[in-house]
Amino acid sequence: MKDLMPTVLEDHRCRVAAARASVKLILYYSTPASYCKFYGLLKHVILTLFVALGEEDLVCSLLEDLIVLVGVETEVFKVNIGVVVKYMVRIAENSKLGEKLRQLSIEFIVTLAEDREIGCGMMQMVPKEEVTKLLSVM
């Protein structure tokens, strides 16, 4: 799947569909021992989220899937947490985007932070300026 996503740059529908399928793959078939196998794939999913922002309905559905994933398998985001939060903050602070998309990006971060065992520690790794930007948007 990660080989498919970069090749369909022009068609965001295909790219988002591949990203959503990737999220479901990670959700249903990953274990803490296998997370390292999914880091590269997750990186492409997050990139797709940002690249396809013009297709707001598609991106919202992808972001909703990512919220489910972060709620169930928080630790899979550990390696990419700085980039993920940075993208979510950029989405949240972009007033040109729709309200639903902006709210979903904040919901993603809140869901991440609600995981007391893993998420709170991951949020401590996020640069303070990103947290400050997020709080100013909220």
C-alpha cells in the first residue's frame, strides 16, 4: 500500500482510499511487537492527509479513521508523533479549512493525550511551540 500512495498523486480519492485501508490494516493486524513494520506506512498516511486537504470530505473520513486508531493503538504513533502533531496543529489553525476538519484535528490530539499510559508521555515529546499554537487555536 505504501508503494501505491505516492503513485496516485493526481487522484486524491485513490490515495485517501489507500490511506484509509492502511489505517484499517494497522488497526486490525498490528501488535506492539509489530509496530515497527508500520511506521513507514503510517508516515505515508499522514502525508496523504496533508496533501489531500483540498478534498475535505475525504480527508475528514481519513482523519476519523486516524482518531479511532490513536484511541486504540496510541503507541503506533510514537516514532512520528512530532510530525503528526505538527500537521494536526497546522490543520487546526488554518482558517481556510472547514470547521469539521479543524475540529477533527483537535479531536485527534485530545484523543492522543487522553491515553494516560502512553499518550501523555508522547505529548511531552512534542515541541512546546506546537502545544502553544494548539492552545491558541482552541
